[in-house]
Amino acid sequence: MQQFEETALLERSFMADEALNLGPSDESRAEQSSERALSREVLGVVEAAALAAGRLMGTGKRDGADEAAVTAMRRYLSDVQVNGTIVIGEGERDEAPMLYIGEKVGLCEPGMPEVDIAVDPLEGTNLVAHGLPGAVATLALAPKGGLFHAPDTYMEKLVVGPDAKGKVDINAPVKYNLSILAMSLNRDVQDLTIVILDRPRHEQLIRDVREAGARIKLISDGDLMPAVSAALIGSGIHAVMGTGGAPEAVLTSAAIKCLGGEIQARLRWRNEEEKKRASKMGIDLSEDRVYYTEDLAPSDEIVFAAAGITTGDTLKGVSYFGNGARTHSLIMAYKSGVVRFVDTIHLNRERGGRVKL
């Protein structure tokens, strides 16, 4: 990994203060400058994880790909200028050697900002192992207390883009939400595409969506990036529905907040042991409580980053060539209002690399 040197950075920035001439205050400008500086560092962290895991695409080595991503992400995180604490990670300390919940990461020097960090070094281990689309390396950070400390269980989720924000209701029937979503997007229900994890638990949900007339895209793993796509105009994805990991819901909320969309979620316990552990964390055990975007990502200073490992709807996967590799990433900073898609070439200087457009 260390032989790669970043030599080309092609960025498209949307909603940047400078471009819009919003004229932020000096205090706001300083906060945004800090946020953007962290954005650049975080970008390198997810790129490192993607480059490491991408080497194992299609090898069938599910655990090996995850280990490579975790190791690379942890190594690069140690240089980030923060006093960081992992709040969403690879599990408890006795389950994971690194990036475990509660682990301190970053340079951790006096005066550096204290931040909570949520990571998924490899979202879609099966996708990488089998060479399937949509695997990514992701990370979100916010000031201490700015991200929900989700228990390791499931959540039922409803994710929509900005047009339907505040209009749908996870407690309402599927047909109602699809009707509201269609009206919000000025289209018919049959024009909608809903992403659902292909799981037996979703048989009734799939029937309901089909009976309402919407189209369905079933995915085998990884509902985070489809949720991001639902908040992007032109992605062809209009909502994500169904039950998936609660930790992934926190990462999703960070991304969705940056994009102006909305996530609604309810806890879905798998067993009593999960409830006991969550109770010790001070988590409300009710399955009726709805967690909204602001509950899962309450901070106004959020940075989210994702790097593609295998090509999906939003990000291209890592491509390797004789003298280096190329990554495609998404980096967002909420307070700054910046969304960047970053195309980066990493050259191996020892092989005399050249850059090709």
C-alpha cells in the first residue's frame, strides 16, 4: 500500500460555499475549514481500505478481504489528526483485534478534536469474495456524541431522498408510502424502483411492493450505498426498504443527512442476549420507537466517506494496472455543504508509472 503515491485528483464539488458565494461568518468559515481538512484525511483512509480489499476480489476469501480492509483502514486512521473513538466498528474488543468499539484512533495529541467514528472497512464481504457489484469501504465521523451508538442488532429501515423527506412514514402501509413517494417525485408508482435485501424475512414486504405496482431491485448484501443512491437524482433508485444492520443505519444516516434525504428506522431484536447488551448501553428496547436521521446523526458537523471496491450504482470499483491503481470515492461534509466524487490515481513510483486520462 505504501508504494502508491497519489498523483491525480479529479474533483467535482456541488454546493461549495465559494461557488455559491454564501459568505459564511469567520467562525463558520473556521469550522468548515476544519471539517474539510478532515474530509481530505478521511478520503485517504477509505481509499486505503478499498485498495487492500480490492486485491482479493473474486478469490472467495471473504475473511481475507475483510481483514485486509480492516488492517489498512486502521493503519491509515492512526495518522488522522483527531482524538477519535470507534463507536461503530468490527465488534467488541474481545471479538475484534482492531477497530473495535471503544478503541482510540488517530494521532490523539493534545488540542486535536475529539470525534466519534463509525466504520465499515468492507461493506459487502460476500460481494468482494464473489466479484459481485456494490462493495465499498466507508467511514463517518462527527464531534463526540454526534453519532448514535447503535447496538449490534437489526433495524427496519425506510430511506428516501430530499423530495420525500418528512412525507413518508415507516409506520404507514407500504402502498401509502409508495404513493407519497411517487407524488413527491412527480411520477407514477410503477416508475419507482425500490431496493430490498433478498432475504426470507422480506417475503411480505416484496409482495406488498409488487402489489402496489412498483419495481424492485433485490440485492444480496450491503444496503448502505443503495440508500445513498436513493438520495441522488438520476441514480434510478428511489427508496430502500426492509430490515438490515443497525450499525449500517448509523453510517447511512450520516450520508443521507449530507444529501438532504431521510432515514426512518425501528430496532428489530434477534434474541434476548442482544436486548441485555443494549440495555447496558442505555438503549430504549422498544421496537415501536422510530429513529429519524437526527436521532442517528444529530451533529451538524459530519464527514462521510466511501470508496468503491467493486463497481456499483454510485461508485466504480478499484481498477489495477501495471504501475498502480485507480479509485473512485465519495466524500461529503455536512456543514460545508460539499459533496465530492473523487477519481484518484495511485502510482507505483518504483515501476515508473504514467497517468492516463
